[in-house]
Amino acid sequence: MLETMLEILEPFNLLMMNLGIAAGIIIGALPGLSVILAITVLLPFTFGMSSLPGMFLLLGAYCGATYGGSITAILINTPGTPNAAATVLDGYPLAQKGRAGDALKAALVGSTFGGLFSCLALMFLAPVIAQFALNFGPAEYFSLCIFGLSVVIAISGKDIIKGIVMAGMGLLLSTVGIDPIEGLSRFRFGRSELLGGITTAALLLWVFAVGEILTKSYTNEKGNDTVVTYQKATVKLRDMLKYWWTMLRSAVLGSFIGAVPGTGGAIAAFLSYNITKSGSKTPEKFGQGSVEGILAPETANNAVTGAALIPLLTLGVPGDAGMAVLFGALTMQGVIPGPALFTEDKFWVWCIMGGLVLINIFMFFQGNVFLRLFVNVTRVPVEVLIPCIMIFCTLGGFSVRNLVFDIAIVMTCGFFGYWLKRFGYPLSPLVIALVLGSLTETNLRRAMVLSKGSISIFFTKPLSLVFLAIAVAVLLIPLFKNKNKKNAR
């Protein structure tokens, strides 16, 4: 334990945590940008680092961006990230009353409490799940991957067929390069650069970053004219602690949702807000600038951050696109997430857990000290922001493997990602499928070898059958709901 604490408290590690938090808050506070973009933009900076400082930088960005989205939600009635969409409902009305500082402080307190609670959930639940997962064989892992893909597809949008198409595209892209079983090259079209496949970092850059930049360039988005001036907070911490039950309930809910693959902070925030409003003695105050209406969604969406690491670290299955970025960063550092991580590299795992606690504490102090500076980000012109991010994307695409070919992939596919978004195709299934593709294929083929070509192995193994049954149910339920809505009309 002492060795772990000393490693976490290394000056360079502490510096990376704080830089990641600051960058995450700034990117998260920029309207329309996402948590995923914050992690993706910082990903190239981790390539020359060892695994711990690199992960601390990305985790800091992850937590910081999740909180940072509340700044624009409160000040300009525009959530910086989808996770902060529910914060708009009471944050902006409270700011219009001349209490912008109180609203921002409530968001910070809720975010910190939710983040710390999810760290505890990670510490206590992850080792238990990892121990259980050691009993998984190829059939169970394949079915788990199918379950993870089904959840992402089901919640990716109204048109589930588009989700399936994007997941299929991701699985197809994952087959480019060397066959993981037989070592043969596939789908490289005579290009030696594709022997290593399409890197996750390059895909993430073109899907999220370049696609987002092109979207903003096309729509020519400008700054919001409804910016509320920042006023110093007057409410005290003890005044917010009277809502301890709301924060605790929201933290539990957010941690549970975060641990389920395919969900996310936006779902947790809206669900927590609705539950809090329905259970309140004064529901009429919600939507009019209620402090409780800010604490509930902000606690819930930040409680997702630590809990989302549970399926990633224990099962090796990224629950959302943000975790997919972290998965790619880990694999590039030679760290393979999964149950074996808790037996072969416990020291690294406990460093990450302890570091996540410090990240949330540092986020609270940064929010208190530098909040007045962070709010100025809302005034950055889009025409200045776009070239800066494009430069980062270009450098990021090159620095993964030091290949100019990867820059061509990033830029060419960036236009492809832009058009997919224009036509309403969800991008998360594509990313998750690419990350899970190798794991899915490898375990499918291993299971078939063990069963001598019989698919019965997936149905005779109890856990495998359960995962497949849930996956089918998750995909069919939205279809039945859509059919019933059409019949009702």
C-alpha cells in the first residue's frame, strides 16, 4: 500500500493529473465538443509516456470534461457535452437570477461527490467481478462481446438498423491486418502500412474529432449571445449538504448505470433528475433555478466516470466510446485489460484506482480556484478553435505509428465520418465494434475449435447462454416498442 501511494504521488504523475483535468474542463466547456474528444485530443501526448502518467492524463481529461460541460450549460444555456444536458434545466434559470456562481459551485460539489463515490464502487466491486471473470472461457467471452455490442446498438438511436450497420462496419475494419489465429494478412490491398490494422487512435480521431470539426465548419456555428456574466458564489458547502440524500441516491444510480456497458452520463443525469423531481416535496421549483435540480444530474453523470472502468478493467470490454479510447491507450502501453490484470499486475490497478480519487479531489480545487478563468472559454470564437483542434488531430494521426499514411486515413475517413453523422448513423457502435472486433473473432474461433465446429458450445455453457439471451432481448425490445408506437397511431 505504501509503495502504491508513493508511486501515485510522484510529481510527474500529479502534474499529468492536473493538466488532464484543466484540458478536460476547457474542452468540455466548449459547446458541442464531447468528453470523447477531450480524451482523443490528449491521446497522442501519452505515446512517449509510461502507462501510469499517460492514464492519469486521460482520466483527468475524462473527469474534467464530464464536469466542464456544466459551465456552458449554466452560463449560455448550451451544454458543453451531452452529459450536461439535464443541468441546463435548472442551471441556466439560476444563473439568470444573478446566481451563476452558486449554480457553478453546486455543479462542482455534485461532480466531486459523484466522482469520489464511483471511485469507491470501483475499488470494492472491480476485484470481485475480476475474480468471477477468471472462470470465463472463449464461449463466455464471445457472448459477452455480443452483449456489449447489442447494448450500444440498442441505445444508439431510433433506427436500430443503422446501429447494426455501423457495428458491422466496425467489425469489418477490425479484420484488416494480421489474422490473430493463423497469422495471415487480410484486406490490406497491397499496402504494407495496413499490416498492423487500422489503429484505434486514428479511427477515433476521424470519427469524433475531424467529423465534429467538419460539422461545425459546415454549420458555421458562432458564439452564443445569451452568455450570463459570472457572479461569485454566495452559497456555502454546508448549504448543499442538506441535499445529502439527493446526492447519495444520484451517486448510487450513476455508478450502477456507469457499470453497465453501453450506457453513459447523459442517461444517468436525466434519470436522476426525473427521480429527484418526482420525489421532491417542492417539484414546482424544478426548472426555475433549483440547486437540487443541479446537484442531482451533476452527481449522477460524474458517478459514471469511475464505474465505467469496472467492465473495462475486469472484463476487457469498453462500455462506451470514451472507454474505448482508454482501452486503445492501455493496449499501446502493453497493458491488456481483463481479469488477469488483477492477478498479474495488481500494483498498476491499485495505482489507477488511487489516482482516480486524487483526480476528483484536484478537480474540486481547480474548480474553486480557476473557475473564473475557465468560464472565459465560452467566448472562444469557433473560427479560432477549429484550426487548433485540426492541428492536434494531424499530429495525433501521425504520432501513433509515425506514418504519413495514418494522416491520410484520418483526413480521408474524417469526411466519411462527417457524412455518416449528417445522415444520422450513430458512431459509437463503430468504435466499440472495432475495439471488440479482435476479441470477438479470436474467442469465436477458439470456441469453435474446442467444440470441433459445433455452435452448441455457446448454448450449453450457462453464462454464455445468459449473455446471448440478454443480447437478443436488448435488440428486440426497441423494435417492439417502435412497432407498438406505429400501431397506436
